[in-house]
Amino acid sequence: MGGIFKRYSSWVVIMSLVIPLLYTCTPVVSRRVGGEPPDRRTAGEKDFDPLGFEDDTLIVTRGELSREGLPESGETEWGQRKRTGTEGSSPPTVYRVQIFMTKYPELASQKAQEAEAIFREKVHVDFEAPYYRVRVGEFDTVEAGEEFLLQVRQSGYEDAWLVKTTIQEGSR
């Protein structure tokens, strides 16, 4: 009888040590079905709408160049006037070709350096929270912007688009 009690008590001691150890090793966060949890840095990218930015009034989609909402070639616009900086009614607008957008400044700088090696036009990295936008050129007319856009697309940036943007003071 003493042998059975001895065996039983040793199992009780072992189990009293193993069971709490198992409970402390379980994860606190419940496991997700389907693998790894989503990267919270990119959670908003699927809801991103590039047409939702107020300053970008003209975005030309792939394969179509539209003049809708733009002045006729004979009309005068800020981008077609000589910019002296003394005219105070509104800041000048220009047309640029946007080739890349990211949340990460290092990646935007890298893409800008690559673009500088390819194009003769000035490359701009504009930040509008939370995105860094890599844009090439500064054209006063839509025609000049469209012509350069075609060159950019032929250079391998098929998803590039033409953007009408306002030049902020001191950014030139």
C-alpha cells in the first residue's frame, strides 16, 4: 500500500508542476485563422483613393489623355503667365508627372534618385501626409505635360499619370 501511495504522490507532484507551466506558455493573444496578423503599417493602403486628394485636380489614367475641365489652348492660366512672385491672387499651378507614391521617405528618395538618372527634368519629392510623392518635371501647359508623360511611360513607368499641382512658395 505504501508503494501505491508513493507512486500516486509523485504523479501529483509532477502534474502540479507541469500544468501551471503549460498555462504560462500559451499565447495571450488569440491566434488568427489564416496565418500571420496583417501589417498595421499597410492596413490603410487597400482603402487608399488617389482621386481623393484636393490639390490634385487633374489625374490622367492609363491610356487616356482627357482635356475635361482644363482651359482651352488660347486661354490664359497662372501656369502660362510669367511668374514674378508679386502677383498675390493665387499661387501658380504647373503640371507634373507622378511616377511613384509611398509612405516611406527612404523609398521615395531612392526612386527619386533613379528618376534623376533617367530623366533630364527636375525630380520633386512632395510630402502630403501620409504619402511621399515622386513627381518629374514642371510644365506650364497640359500639352507639354502630356508629351513628357508619354516619354515617361515609354521609359518603363507605365502607371505614371499627369498631375496639376500648386507650387508652394519656396518649393522651386
